[in-house]
Amino acid sequence: MASTHNSIRQMVSPLLRRFQSLSLHAQNTSKPSLRPFSTSPTLLAKPERKRTGDPRVTLIRYHLQHPATPRPLKFSRMRALRHWTIHRAWQLFRRKKLGAEELELQRMYQSMHETMEVLRTMDAPGTKDAGRLYRVALEKKGIFGKGGVPVEYARLQTDTPGKEAWDHSWTR
């Protein structure tokens, strides 16, 4: 009986394999018949767009990763040393130049301060004209132009309003 079982199996197995392959193929190709969520026709639906993101980031990526972008420079040891030396020399030059300008401004400020002190103490104390030249030197007539406003009252233009919208106590 075992021999008849094996012979039947040998005859039926090719048929079974073919039936299984056909049924698996039919399952893979068939789509589930689900109703779409939207009731509007597919022609009226918006086309799907992929997210492009921030255009600035896209431009930066394009220019940094573009194949025409040259590779960054790699200096040899001597060339890097020359570059570093020139850079340090330029920094020293700028620092000396800025230091000289700072000293010149400081000298001018000290000179103005000494001059104002001389004007203040020029006249004898107790007289009517004591410190008159000092007061005249500090007057600010006509230096802001006709109808101008002193710098102390000016405010930079910004997008946000100031803390105090209007100073009603201000007079010219």
C-alpha cells in the first residue's frame, strides 16, 4: 500500500505545484476593491506635490554639492606656513593702525577737555562774566540745521514701536 501511495503522490504533485503557483500569482496581482475616501472624481483631485522645503536651503545645497564646485584647497606644509605668516602680518598691521587711530582720538579728546577747562576758569570767579566763554562754547545754536532736532532726541527707525510713544514734555 505504501508503494501505491508514493505513486499517487508522484502523479498528483506536479498538478498541485502548478495549481499553487497559479493561485499565488493571482493573489499577488489582484488589488483590494476598497472604495476611495474622496467622492470627487480623480480628474478633479489636486496633483500630489513632493515637499521642496526652504528654497534657501535648496540653493545652498545646490551650490555646495554641485559637481562643478571645486574641491576645497589643501595647502602643503610650506604653503600653509606662508599663508599663516601673511595672515598674522595683516592682523598685526590692522591692530597697529587701529591702535594709532585710537591714540589720535584720545589725544584730540584730551585737547578738547583741556581747552574747555581753560575756558571755564579763564575769568575771575564771582564776576558777571565768570565762565561766559565756556557757556557760549557749549551753546548749540544752528548746529542741527534749521528746525533740526538734537541727536539726543533722535531714535533709530525700527519695526517695533518705542517704549514711550510720544514725549509730551519735550520742548525746543
